[in-house]
Amino acid sequence: MKNHVPNAITLLNLFFGCCAIASLFYGKFETAFYFITCAVIADFADGLVARMLNVSSPMGKELDSLADMVSFGVVPGVIYYMLLLVAWDKLDSSVLYPAALPGFILSLFSALRLAKFNLDERQTDGFLGLPTPSSTIFAAGLMLIYDKNSLGLGHLVATPGFLYSCIAVLCFLLVSEIPMFSLKLKRFEWKGNEIKFIFAAIAVVLLLLVKEAAFATIIFLYAAFSSLRFLLKPKSL
């Protein structure tokens, strides 16, 4: 039975992703955020539980990718689609609005990212490119900023130029070769986890200071720090 426990948690990830999509189409952005948070927790927990129980299976790996494609591939695409509807003042439209469809381009690049991750044996302790959960958290953060008008930035988030720019940058980061550290802790020790603990402390401070605006800010800092470290790293001859 214990072999199926991580898979059950992975299926919860998929379930929460489906619930987030339904909430988004009904315009329930805050509810969608809670479901996305649950999906992220389930995504973290399935691997943690698998290591604790010392179980793994090819089926679990495939299930994880399928669940991630929905929760961290389709969901952010729907978020950008809905925000673009807001930006073009078409939220009440009863038909597909072409100018909002580029939001789903992120879903296509998320699929490429997940396929690349499954085949790339270099990404065991870290990542090459932005992980799909981080991309989703950033999108959910923008959604919250709009919904709550955090720091008075709701009008900025609901502009086509800003949203198209975010989609373009995230698509690039998802399939890039930029090394990014994993936020998952395999052991609770300072040595070897310094960057993770420092980043976690910064995240807590941001959550206390800027609340809803913290989520997008945290992912922005994560991607910016990783990109700068990559660009400033001495290139070997």
C-alpha cells in the first residue's frame, strides 16, 4: 500500500489544479489561488513522502508530469487568459477572445519544459530553466495583485503590454539553460542549503511586508538572482 501513497498525493495535485481552472473560469481568483497553493503543497509533499517511505516507480514519475502539466502548465495559461480578458475589458465575453489567447502560449512552453526536465539527467539537484511551479506562483501572484489591488498595482497588472511581456519572458526562462537552485530541502542542515534558507527568510519578510504582492516578487527575485549569477559566472575557456 505504501507504494501508492505518493501517487495518491500526486493525484491530489491534479485535482487541485482542475479545481483552480474551474474557479478561474468563474472569476473566483482568490479561490483559485487557494487551490493553486494546495497543488504546490501536494507537488512538494509527494516527493517528500516518497523519500520518507523509500519508494519510487516509473508510474509515479509519469503521473507527476501529467499532474504538473495541468496544475503548472494549463493553470497559468488560464490565469493569463483571464487577466488579458480583464486588460481588454472583455471579462464578460461569452466567446473566445483572440487577443487573450496568447496566454496559452505559456502552457505550450510549460509542456516543453516538463518534457525537457524528464529527459535531462543534469537536473537532479537543481534546475536548468525556470521550474513550472515557480512560473505558476508568479502568475498566481499577479492574479492576486489584480484581485486585491495590492500596493495600488492592480491597474499595472491589467494592461496588455505588461501581460504580454511577462508571458514572453517566462516562456524564455522555462526552456532556457540558466541554472536555478531547487527550493526543496533534502536535509535540514545549514551547510549546503545556505542559499535556500536565506531565500526562505527573504520570502517570509516579503510576505509580512507586502502580503499579496509578495508571491510574484519572490519569484521575480528568484529568477533575477539565478540569471545574474549565471551571467556573472566566469566562463571556462
